[in-house]
Amino acid sequence: MTAEFLELPASARRRFILFIVAGVVLMAIGLIMAYLNIGAGHHEAAGAAHGAAAEHGAGAHGGEHAPIWLRRLFASLWQSNVFFLGISAVGTVFVAIHTVAYAGWSIMVRRIAEAFSAWILPGGVIMLIVFFASGHNLFHWRTEGIMDPASPNYDAIIAGKAGFLNLGFYVARMVIFIAIWWFFSKRLRDLSLQEDQIGGTGFWDKSINVSAMFLVLYAVSSSMSAWDWVMSIDTHWFSTMFGWYVFASWWVSGIAGILLTAIYLKQAGYLRFLNANHLHDLGKLMFGFSIFWTYVWFSQFMLIWYANLPEEAVYFNQRLGGFDGKYTWLFFFNLIINFAFPFLVLMTRDAKRQMIMLKIVATAVLIGHWLDFYMMIMPGTLQGDSGFIIEIGTGLVFLGGFLLLMTKRLSQASLVPVNHPFVEESVHHTT
């Protein structure tokens, strides 16, 4: 097999830059509107008091909040970065799982998955910057004196979690998780490129060991990162299923991203050996894990609803009917776009083999799970003061940046690993 290299046209690069420019414009409009309190559902003071009361179930005590426009900026940056950072790591998870499983069919899209990890390092840097810049505006447990019994801001429940939620340990975990994801992504990518140049099965054998080690570490770090980066926003609440829930959202989004990239490359004249059978398998993964995400969503919701414990039910009360019903429509739309739509559209074999159907569903899944992270993060950080203009603008900026880095890495090596031991199996893959 001959190597096949992506030559990204200038028009595509301009389109990605246009995403960033459009996002910056939307962010600027949204920030100005928030600063002037135009179209806000709550006044800033009322929103802060409401948020503190919802968090503590009592008086509104705590540190002074930043202006609403700045709080929304912090929350939207955090939301989109957590979403894209998770998708980026899923690219490496996809490679590692198929490596240890000795899967041959996926070799045709392996380089796409490898390229997704290009966002891990910049995403990690952005995460650290936003975390330190935001203070307690994202994470209530960072309020000064909240774990000090002598402070008027003292919260006994949060103080009970001081062993886990302390600044040094939290930042160390963040750095370690991102470093693990980046290191193993780079290691698997390097082995793949060396295999292209030299050939043989030695690099494949090393990839199996590296992948196995990475999957063990990722299984732990992905759940803990979900607790740290998302669940600790609602500090009083916890769910033992939350790590699985966030992973399911990241994973199905990553599958949708890989599938969408493969289709666009195929339509641009690349990946000449990619056929309907490969698309069918990717479609089955997207279909199956949309159902898995729903299973975890329903299990978490049902157990909390059935127990009817106030300290657990408050999470869903805020999203289902709280803040004057601000999130109620999104609560149900989340289920429609992330479960009902992909389930109904992709039920048949033919639908999973048609590019147009797969493109529509994959795009819907990516938008839907971006909204899923919106639902996870906004009620706990902004209460009733969230919006969509700043948030969509931020999402477009991150999308443009992700695509620029991903396509740059994709163009640096052959789109198909020509010396991979299973490449012929992938070329002749049938389902």
C-alpha cells in the first residue's frame, strides 16, 4: 500500500479560522450584553444570593462573586475546554482499545484518532489558567475560609471533604492526569510513525504493552477527572456513577468526531480504501454508546429519584424545575438529541452505511453532548444567570482551535499506517 498524505486546502484553514473569529464576535456581543444586563433572567445580586442559597440550603454566605459577565466567561471556557479535552483523550483511548483487542478493521481510521490528541496539551494549559483565574467563581469549595471552623464562611460538609478538595492536591491531580494522557498519546503516536518508516512487528508489540498500561491509568484518571472538573462544582452533591456518565459522554462524542472526520476526508478524495463497512462499524459504535450513555443517565436519575433524599435530589431539582424552570426544556432536549434521535435514525443497517445519515447524527451527537456538559456545569456555577451567546461563541473558538491542531497533525503523516500488520485486513474489511 502506498502512503496517502492530507494536503489541507487554504479554504479549509480559512473556515476553521472563521469559526474562531465568529466565536470571538459572539463572545464579545454576549459579554457586552451581560455587562449591560440585557436579556438577563436574573439580576446579578439576586443570582448570587439564589446560588448560595441553592448550594447551602440556607443563608447566602460566601465570598464575593465576580461580575456576571466574567463568571459566564469562566464557566463557558471551563465547559468547552472540558468537553474538547475529553474528546481529545478519547482519540488515544480509541487507539489503545483497538490495539489491545487486536482489531484490524479500525486501522483505516487510526490516524484520525491519533490526531485527536493534539488538543491535550493546550487544553491542559487552558484548564490550569482558567482554574487559577476563576478563584471560587467556578468551584464554591475554593471560597476563603470555607473549611475553617472559625470563619463565617465555614461549611461543615465541604470541610469534611478537605482531604480531597484542597488546592495543592487538586492541581497535582489535574497536572498528573493531563500528563498521563499526553505522554501515552505521544508514545503511541511515535511508535505508529516509527512503524511507518521501518516496518516489522516490533513496534506493534510495544504498542500493545503501552496501550494496556494506558487503559488502566485512564480508567482511574478519567473517573477522578470527572469528579474533580465537573462534580466538585456541585460540592454538596455526589454520585457514584458520575465518572461513568462523563466518560460515556466523552466517548460517544469522540466516536462521532472520528466518524465525521473520516466522512469529510472520504468526500474530499482521501482514504480511498475506506468503505461502507468501516462506516457501518463506526455507526454501530455511535449507536450503541448513545444507548449506553442513556443507560447511565437513567440509572443515575432513577436511583436518586427513588431514594428521594434531598441532598441527592437537589442536583436534578435544579435542572428539572429550579431557577424558574430555566433548564427544564434543555433537560428533556438532552434526552431527545442524545438518545431518541440517534436511536431512531440509526436503527437500520442501511442508515449506518449512508454518509448523509451518519453526518447528520454525528453532528447532532456532538452538539447534544456539548449541551450535556452545559447542563452539568452551568446550574452549579451560574444558577439562573447562564445564557447561550457567550457560551456558543466560546464553543466555536474551541472548535476552530481543535480543528486547526487536529488537521495539522493529521497532515504530518500518512492518513493510513502503511506498515501496520493489520492494514490489509482493514483494506478488505467486510461486515
